Amino acid sequence: MNMSKSMGKNMHGNMHRKHSRKKKWNELSPMARVGTIVAGSVQLTLLIAAQRDIALRPAEQIRGGKTLWRLASLINFIGPSCYFTFGVKRRPAT
């Protein structure tokens, strides 16, 4: 019986933990700000490169549909990386 009471307290206690709030921009350290800007720039560059490549590349040179890859490339970092890795058909080396 003591065991069930202590388990109940632990389970109930976990439900009342305070959630940490997100830091505001002015609360971030200078290095965190730089890291955020760099990560955002890389993500935006990958997205633009993938969208441009999808628009300019003929459909025959893309595995799957262009619409599918346009939507997939919207997923941060993973989408554009997957498009360039798996979506583009490579020419055999000569």
C-alpha cells in the first residue's frame, strides 16, 4: 500500500512541473544569436537552392514528382538535403 501511495505522489508531482519558457532574442548570448543567424541563413540558402533547382530541372531528371519535392524541401535542413541526395537523378560517369 505504501508503494502505491508513493507512486501516486510521484506521478502527480511530475504533472505540476514548471515548464521552461523560451528565451527572448535579447536574452540570448551573443554566440547563441550568431548561431541562430547562421543556422537560419544555411536553412534559407538550402531551401532557395532546392526550390530553384526543382523549377529549372526537367521532370525526367527528378525521381518522383516536382510537387512532392517542393513540399518535402520545406522541411528544415532534411528536405533540401534529401532532395539533392535522393531526388536528383545523376548521370553516369563517363
